[in-house]
Amino acid sequence: MSTHDTPDGGVRLGAGDAELTVLPALGCRIGSLRIGGTELLRQGPDHGAFPMVPFCGRTENGRFRNGGTVHQLPLNSPPHAIHGTGRDAEWSVARTEKASAVFTYDLADPWPYPGRVTQLVELDEDSLTLTMGVETIDDSFPAQVGWHPWFLRNLGAGGADAVIDFAPAWQEERGDDHLPTGRRIDPLPGPWDDCFGMPDGVETTLTWPDELELTITSRGEWVVIYDEQPEAICVEPQSGPPNGLNTAPRLVTPVQPLEMATTWRWRRL
């Protein structure tokens, strides 16, 4: 098969013993990441690792303001909107090579502003780098980008469950509505469905003892950890906190796009 010819319409990339499949028709999510034949991602149409764009996590009551205009988004996680609209869209394949590919998605209803999202996927023998950008040629609008990978808690070869290690400067206090209250607190023990601040850059390590170590980094300062399900651990680098369209808006303008990258680096143990 070619790099862009898989039975499910995905784009397959390879580098060394690393294999990756991107599914542009399913929100440009990574459907599979195998290292030496071992799958790292939870399988299924709602899992893998999907881009969160043009917002990350929950947006309160599905509403956000841009200047004097209030917009209403569909409540796909009532009473809130969650994880953006890009994961539900079909993306276009702009370019493929043996170990890299570029995908695009034109923002459309229910997002109220036109714009284009580009995701670059670059696979190496011991790393994966994902880069995403949002641009507009018309009105400015607030936006966020991020990634929501579902890493398998257990790799299925009889080894131990993954252990997570990170050292955040703070945790965003989570209210009863599941949104940050705006108060920063000392990090609490897990399990988590919480946002953390790492102002020197995100660095979070998952270790499957005696099998594999995976380090997720980003130059941004925000990461959400979700490990409340037994099957998987989610480490989600993103450009702003949950509900950030309202609390920490980052405007995409005709002269200033929003760009962010994350790198996952692994080594065998």
C-alpha cells in the first residue's frame, strides 16, 4: 500500500519500526500509533488521538463572546460544548510523504467564523511531532488548539500499567460545573479530569515499566490530564485552559494566526 492507501481511507506513515495512521474522514485523528508492532492508542472511532480545534475542553453553556457578539455552540456535552468542531469534520489531505503529511479543514457551521485549520504530522524513528495552525482571512475570532490522545493504560503484553509523571506549577480548581473556577491551587492527587499549568513548557511522561517510556512536550503552558477511565490515560497539551474562549481568549487575526506544536518522544526500556 502507498502512504495514503489504507482500507479505511487513512494515511499511513512509517519511520523505522514506528507506524502511524491518520484518519482524515474521522476528524483527522490518529487512529493508530505502533512502535515495534505494539499499539499505544486506545482503538475506536471516538478514541485514538484527535485534534481539538477551534476550542479545547468545555466551553461554558456552549457560549462565547467576540467583542459585542455572543455566539451559541451545540451542547455536545450538556450543559456545555466540548473539544471543538474539527474532530467531527472530514479533513482534506494536502500532501503526503513517507513519514509526514499535511491536512486541512475549512471552519464551517456550527463555528460562526470562516477560517482554515492546518495540521502537519511528522513521524521519526523515535518521535512524533504534531503542528496545528488556525488562520483567518476575514474577521478576527478567539480560538484554541490542542490534542486529545487516548494512550492505553496497559499495552497488553502482560506488563504493568502506565505510570504518569509530571510536575505542574499549579492546578486549575475545578468547580461543580466541571469548569475551572479561575482559582489556582496546589496540584491534588489523581485520578484527574483537570487542567494544570506548566509555565516553562509542558513535559509529561508515561512509563510502561520494562516496556516503553513516552514523553509528551509542548512549548505551551497548559495540559489537561484525564485518567478516570480504566482503559486509557489522556495527556492533552493545549493552547489555553478549558473555557478559554471566555476566560483567556487568544484572537486569530488576518495577520496573526494561532500556531502550536507537540512532540511525543519514546524509548524502549
